[in-house]
Amino acid sequence: MLRIGGNDLNESFGIRRPRSFTLYETPIGNVIAQLLTIFKPLWFSLSAPVFENLDDVVTLRKEIKLDLAHGLIGKTAIHPTQVPAIESAYAVDVEDYEMAISPK
């Protein structure tokens, strides 16, 4: 698994993530898409960048949805208050679980 360093990428571009914006609403969104097209065909799993705005759970949840839509399979929490949002987004929902265990 490779973790995308969103803050490192921002720094290399000389930018910071604006508050209440997901990384996908910045130039890094395009970089994440490019990283996926390079590494996924080579069977590398990619983990999403951290979300550093600890007091903005709404944007964190929005970003996690976009992480999942891009096929990223994990997100690093940098504060314990982020763990419930991340765990709930990555949890398997009941319908998917029941379909997976049902006989064919």
C-alpha cells in the first residue's frame, strides 16, 4: 500500500489546502487521479491523504466519499476525533455484506 502525501504534494506546488475544500477541489485532485492511473494497473493499493482541518467534520466526510469514489482504500487519521467518520465511511454496509455471504 502506498499513502498519498497530500500535504507534501501541496508544498511542492507552493500551495495550502483552503479551509472547507477537499483535496479534490485543488490541483491535487488531478494528481490523485493520475497516481491512480499509474499505480492501480500495477496492483498497488493507494491510501488517501490525511485531512488536517480537525474542526471540519463536514468536509472530512465529503473528502472520504471522494476518496472512496476514486478507489482509495484507507485514510490516515491524525486525531482521534476523525476516527468515527473514517470508520463509518469504510464500514461494509448491511446490503453488501448480505449479498457477499448469500449462496449463489
